[in-house]
Amino acid sequence: MRGVEIAGTNAQELDAEITSCVSAVLTRRLKVDGRMERRLVDISSALSDKEAAADSVIAAEYCHRLNQLVNTVLTETRAGRA
């Protein structure tokens, strides 16, 4: 995924961004606000697009797994508001 951009961010940097967000949410050190939620929704959409257009199974699986993490954060965030 080197050199690939997803949602305007280099894939490697995006991976680190999502990983730190997931960690912070799971350890309750971060509360996802509206701006962050919109960013996560944009990332999820971009990952779905990249998965569908992937030229290899590995790239598609990578996008799928990363999107699962993003959707887990979104689900946890929305459940916390309910």
C-alpha cells in the first residue's frame, strides 16, 4: 500500500491514525466528537471504494480489515450516545 492515498492521507499514515484512534477510544482516553466522526465516515467510505477497486486480494483484505476497525469505533461511539 506504499504510495497509495486513502481519504487524502497516505495509507501508512492513515493506518497509524486509525490505530491510535481505536486505542484511545478503547481505553476511554478519547471521546469522538462530530468532526472526528465525520472524518471516520469519510475514511470508511474511501476504504470501501479502495477495497472494491483493489488490484490484489492482499490490498482488498487490508482495506477491509482497516475498515472494520473504523466501523467498530463508529459503532462504539454511536452506542455511547444512545
